[in-house]
Amino acid sequence: MKGNALLILQTCALAVFMVGILASIVTIRQNLGLSAKIRNKNETLAQLAVIKQTRDRHQAALRVFEGLSNASPVSLASLGRASATNATPEIRERESRNLAAGWTLRQMEVVFSEIDLNQIPCFLHMAEEARPPWRLVECTLASSRKADGLGHAVLIMETAGKTGRQTPDNSQRRAEKAQ
Amino acid sequence: MPFRSRVCYGVTLSGGVAVTVRAWRSSGGTVRQAVLTPGETTARRPSVGGRAESARSGGVTVGCLAVQESLTLWLNSPLTSRAKAEKVLPSLLDIQLPFPVEDCMYRFVEFRRTSEGTVSALVCAARCEAIQACLERYQAQGTDPMLLDHEGLALWTQSLVELTAEPSQHRVLIYLADDHTTLVIGCGERYGNAHSLQMPASPTADNDLVNRIQRILHADLPSGVGVQWLFCGGRAGETAVVEMLHRSLTSVWPGALTLMKEPTSFLARALCTRALKRGPLRCNLRLQAFTHKAVLRAADWRTRAAAVGILIAGILLVGFSLTSHLLGERRLNHVKSQIAVVAGELAPGVAIPYGREISEVQKAWEKQAPQTTPFLEAFTPSLAVRLAEVIKAGQTSAVRFETLNLKRNSLILSGVTEDWDQCGQLEQRLKALGYAVKLQRQEAIAENEVRFTVNAEGGGP
């Protein structure tokens, strides 16, 4: 009877141990596949995190713009008159497209003819300091043969604005009124 | 032995008198011993009817089988493999024994390799009747030894413990008990053989003992070789006997005499040391039907413990496997849900098929990005600053620009300079701004000035 109990105990122990070994082998094999899946998913998550980080930066920038008290960009013509003496820029709209949250991107071409080229940085500085700011996208300068320091400047400026629409005509009108 | 006790009682019987030594092993492995008086023996030593469980807690009792009731024998097998030799050695023993091998208990206590490479084994054997008689003698003294050691092997190993053997030096240990004399012969640390003789009433008066000892030694030792003579046992304190024997024997085999310390308890100490510490030539002749109940119980307990251990190990393995799998699944699901949350946030309203999160989100982002990119670009370094830097580079290099076209990542310049090398200065300054510059100069033909054009790329923030 005692011998039987010991035999049963040993048999059970061996059976459970074998099950344990089998379970371990199966689990190791399954976990190898599982860890590969987790690794792939982590890579996916990391790539998504990079996209999310980029989007968050975009959103943060948008929030700064949303926080501006005045969402309407200042007139480039008035800026031109204020910064450059004896020069009235020709302003043409090159491109306009809608952005997020009701904002509009406007790209304007500002042409100064026979201007003292040393006045251009002042104009650009004032444009960039305005809120919302104007940004210089492209700049073409050509010196004049008439006099040293004079030249022709074509500036492509862009800004994001919310209300109103600055057209070449009304900006010119506003510039004339100011004069 | 299925257990290792910390306390041991070594009991020897000599002329019907029991000598008991109590020994205990410290946690550091040091064995300490004390001879028990008859009163202490009764009080402390586990008795015949004593609880067998005391084997673990109360100590192990060890006895020994006298050399005259047993034998030790070196058997030489013709085989070089120990495993194979172990199979044939019982048959070789059977041939050597004057009685059937089934009637005795035997144990191979040491294996050595001969100079030919074959396996040689030392066997210790005793007839079942002798073992039974020995146990009855012990029981008559009120004790039931759990282990039954061999007297000759115990004497030899204890002599090595108490007096270090010199290599290749013959050693003869003479154990002078009240009723018998035991000779143990060896060389270096190698046990040779053991012999037993009846002790006469007056050894000094009777040359028969010396003659018998010499006869035995002549068989094992060549005449004239140096021998280390060791004496111990109850009668080793009789100086006249010891000197007489040493004088007689050194005439043939010269060698110094060493009287072991506390010679009376030498054998009992040997039994304790062997029971408490691992070492060579360990032997227990209480085998099979003679196995002590406590040893059987301990072996049974050990078997159960092993089975329970395996059972627990199996349960733990199953548990760990399941837990590990569940944790893995949980982690995968967690990552999946995180992906779903982030993808849903980046591509709201888009049904994203499983596994295509990246492509769908990228597609959605490519649609969204142009609507917000200008806001971010407003915070990038101004192109006006770069324009000022380019103009300053031109002024410093003393060149005059005629046309200048600046974009975010490109710069086209044309102009004139008075010196060929000044263009080079401008090129270096533009490179310092981060541009990859292509400079073209034209030799002045009609005028003194050098015309140049610059096509530069990069440099943009």
C-alpha cells in the first residue's frame, strides 16, 4: 500500500514534470514568435510616434498663430512706404490657398524698382516683426547701372492670415490713402 | 548514505567492552571528538530501541566489522573501461571467495588503474552470518549501529588523517586490541591488505605472535624495505609489548615507531571521522536485508522528497510557462492598442486595416501636413538673415554683386571684382555659410574687372 502510494507519487511527479517540460518548450516556441511580433509592433509604434511628434510640432505652431490678437496680416504696401523712402512697391498676389482652422496662406510678389538696396533689410525686418509675420520666400536683386546702391528688388513674401483678403488693388489704394 | 548527520557515535567492541566516541561536525567541516564514559554512553547514544529518527537529529551510530570476520581484496580486471569492469568484478570476486558470493555482502570501495591501463578494484566483503553475529554483539551492548564499517579500512584512513603518508613509503599499522591484533599494510596512501590475529594472554612471553606477524608481513613486504611502524589500540599503552614487537620487526624491516595519540579510542575515532566526512575507502556493510530501519526510512523520505521536488518543479514549469505566455500576449495586446490609439489620433475617421497603420497614417498625414506646414515654417530661421549674411560676405570680399537670387536652399550670384583672388575669398565665405559653391570666373578682356557667377546649393536652415 505504502509502496503503491510512493509509486503513484513518483508517476504523478514525473507526469507533471513532463507536462511542465512540454509546456515550457511550447511556450518558448510561441514566445519566440510573440517577441518577433512585439518587436514589429514596437517598430510600428515608434514610426507612428515620429509622425505624431511632427504633427504635434505643427499643432503647437498653429496654436501660437491662434493665440495672436490680430489674425489679419499688415499691408506690405504700407510697410514698403514706411521702410523705404521714395519707393512704392508694386504688389501682386502669386498664390493663395486655405490652411487649417480657417487660415489662408498668401504669397505676394513685392517689386521695388530703382530702390536703394540698403533699405531692403529694413523692409524685411519690419515685415517679419509684424503679427502675423511675413516671411521671405525668395529674393532677387539686380543692381542698377544708373547709380551705386540702387537696384531692382523682387521679393516673394508669404504669410498666413485669417480675415480679409489683401489684393494688389486695395493694398495700392490703402497705400495711396496713406500718402 | 541517504543523509549526512552532524553528530556521530563510533562504537568499537574489544573483549566484550564497548568504547564509544562522540563526534560532531561544525558548519565549517571540522570534526571534534570526545570519548564517552559508560554513563555518558547510556545517556547520550541512541539505543537499540531508540527512535530511528534520531539518525538525522540525534546522530548516527557506527560500528565496525572485525578483519577476522571479513576480507578486503584487490581484484584486477582485464578490462580498461570502468563501467565494463564493474560488471565483471562480482564474477571475479565469486571466483576468489571460498563461499558463494550470494552469501555475502560486498562493496567496491576503490577503483584504480593499473600500469597496463586495466581497472583494479578494492572490494570489502563479509559473510551474512558474520554481519548478523556482529550486529548481535552490538545489540548485546545496547546499541544498534546504523552503519557497519570495516575495521581495516577505518584504521588505514584514520592513520592517513592523523599522520600524513610519505609517497612510496611502506606503512604497517598494528592495532593491539584486548582480544586480537590487526595488521594493516599499505604503501604511500594506497591501502594494501589487513590481517587479524588472536592476541595471546602475554604477548611479551610468547614469540608466537611475532612469528605469525612476520609470516604475514613476509607475504606482503620484501625483506629489508623501510617501513613506518604505527601502533594503536587498547594495549598499545603497554610499552613492553610495543617495544618487543617493534624490535623484532625492525630486524627485518627497519623503520621508526610511531605510537598514535589516544590509542584506545583510535578505531572509534576512525569510525566517526569516516561517517561524518567524505573521503576515500568509505564502506557500509549493512546492505540489503541488513539495512538499518533509520537508513531505510531516510532513503524513503529522500525518495519522497525527490518525487515532491520533481512534482513542484513540474507545477512551477507549467505555471511559469502559462504566466510567461499570458504576459507576452498581454504585452502584444497593449502595444496593439497603443498603435490603434495613436493611429486613430493621427488619422481620424479613417478605417485602418490591421497591419497597415503606417501606410494609412502616412497617407492621412500627407493630406493634413500642407495645411499646417506654413505655421511651423514661420518659426524656422529667416531667409532675410541669410540675405544679410550673403551681402556681408560680398562686402568683406570686396566684390560687387550685379544680380542675386536667394531661395531657401539655393543662391545664384553674378558680379564683378577687381581681383581674381577676391572671388576665391567669396567662395570660402559662402562655404563657411554651409553652401556647396560652384564658382565660375571669366578673364577680363576689355575691362580690368573679373566677372564671376556663383551657383550655390544647400546652406539653408
